[in-house]
Amino acid sequence: MSDFERYPSTEKSFTARSKNQFTDGHGSVDHEVAHSPTPTDSFEVFAKGPDVVDFRTVSWPRTSIIFLKILFATGILSIPTALYDLGAVGGSLSVIGWGALNTYTTIVAGNFRKRHAQCHSIADMAGVAAGRWFKEIAGCLFVIQFVLCASSGILAVSVGLNALSDHAACTVWWSFLATVPITAAASIRKFEKISWLTWAGFISIFTAVFIVVIGVTTRDRPAAAPQTGPYELGFRAIAYPSFPVGITATCVIFISSASAPPFLPVMSEMANPKDYNKAVYVCMALVQSSYLTFSLVVYRWCGQWVANPSLGSAGGTIEKVAYAIGLVGLIVSACLYLHISAKYFFVRILRKSRHLQANTLVHWGTWVGMRGPVVDFSAGMAVVV
């Protein structure tokens, strides 16, 4: 039985027109209108066909940058503290081990998604593998995860704004200010458009962390340590943490490179999903090498005096410079988390209707409306923390 025989509704929607290219009436290609589909495209979440908004426009290099920005965010700011709890050796092995495992599972998830192109998120995969109940459970966990990630992003931006200002404003005020640009950036509908922001965001946060790494090596003693008299650096090659401390530290490292859930929605908007593995390998190679080298240098020079977030480890002046440069990166990270959460609801609600890829009032109303609850919960969690 052919794929079209199994999914007759799909066949109707994709054989309605068969033009190969569409123009805007003036001879130029309209990038909002997709090309006609091929049989391999027929089960993708976002269709390619005439008169539909084309979401699948992200090339694999742009996909790799989006992946980099999703991972290289608040995680790198917490790993040096985790190294203090686990020791340099134990922490390094955790970074390498969890990174390798997360890379493997991300590739496995991508290969599964290639065989089941109708899957937009990890929840859809759970539905294919184990049924409706598991889909709903996975969906709830997926949303909770990214609401919490968005909250951490809002909190990081509010900490940055507070570090840059000499005014003693309360956390609620800084969190509100942080939410405004994050929400505005998350309003962008397509990952292709957000990819331009991720370039700036990745360069921003990478540069900020690099400045701190250089800054800590130029000091005679850590900024948080006593500036006169003897002090204990607290650098430990091997540490013996208690179980709660050790498991918390290793979870921080694990989460910093856990990538399958956020990567899959981006894969659904790739121009060629077969290039997914290339984007993952490039991303994970850069992320893991940066995590290991940057964190080890900061921990080696700061020891027990490492700040959390680590951008404050080199002292007040470097901290302000780092936050000023890295603020764009922190905003883009939180924007991506909000976007992924809202896109899950958007696709879930409109998936079986024409409004999913049509510039209708229902389409835009759903997209705008789904961001509201996600932003409210994320901002609320950031204030509570």
C-alpha cells in the first residue's frame, strides 16, 4: 500500500496543484509560497505546496547556529560551579560523558523523526512509540521543561540588567524589563527569521564568556576571595561530594547539553531534514569543546570562589563588560525557549486545519495567543526564583 493510499487526505491536499515555481506577479519568486511537494514531503508537519506559507526554509548551517544558541546559553554559566562540586577530573568526565550520550540520543531521535516525518516534537514521538497517553504525558513534560528554561533565561537577563545598573531596583522590575524584549523576539513566526538573531546571540554570549575566561587569568587572586592576607583557592582535582551535591552538579552538566527535545521542532522547519545529522555534529563539537575548556580555565583560576552565574567571576568591571556584551545572547536564548513552547501549542491546535500554513486571522490569532500564557508562566517563575 502506498503512502498516499494510507493517507488519502494528504493526497488530496498535495495533488490539488502541481506547479514547480510561483511568482509574485512581477517575475520574482515569492518566498512565502512553497514549491510543489514530492512524495517524500507528503508526511512532513509543514507542507510544501502552492498558496501555503512555507515554514521549511532553514538550511543546515543556520540550523546548526540555532542549535548552538539553544545549548550555549545559561548552561555555560553554571558548569564552573558544578566542577567545584565534582572536582576537575570528575567534572571533566561528566562534561565529556554526558555530551557524548546526549549527542548519540539526539542523533537517534533525529533518525526516528526521519522515519516518522509527521512528528513535530518529542511528544509526537512518544505517541508513535507508546500511544496517546504517553504522548500527553511527554507533551506536558516538554512544556514544563521549556517554561522553566524560559524562566531561567528571563532570570539571567534580569541579573545582567541588575549588574549593569547602579540602581537598586527590585527583581520583579528587572524581570519585567527582561520579559519585554524576549517576548518581542519570540513573536517571530519562523525559525528561518530567528536564525538571524541566533548568529548575533551566539557571537554575543561566546564573546562575553571568552572575556571572563581571559579576565580571571589576569588576576592575582579570585575577585570574590579576600584581597589581603592568606586564602584557600579551593581547586580540587578529585572531589568527594555528598550524594545530593553530586547528583545536582552532574544534572546541571547533563541538562546543559540535553538537546533532542528542542532540536526536533527546528528539524521540522529544515529545508532538507536529511541534513539534520550534520547540523547536530557541528553544534555538539563546538559546544562540548567550549564547555570543557572554558569551564576548566575559570575553575582553575577561581576555585571555590567561582561566581554563579560565572560571568561575575572576574570582578565588577569585567562583569559589567561581559553582561553588556552577552545580554543579546541571553535574550535570544530565552526567546528560543519561548518560541519552542508556543510553537508546540500552535502546531497542536492548527495541525489538521488549513490555518496552520495560511495567513488567516485564526492563524495569527493562535500564534499570538499561545505566547501569552507561556510568557506569563515563565515570567512568574523567574520572579519566584
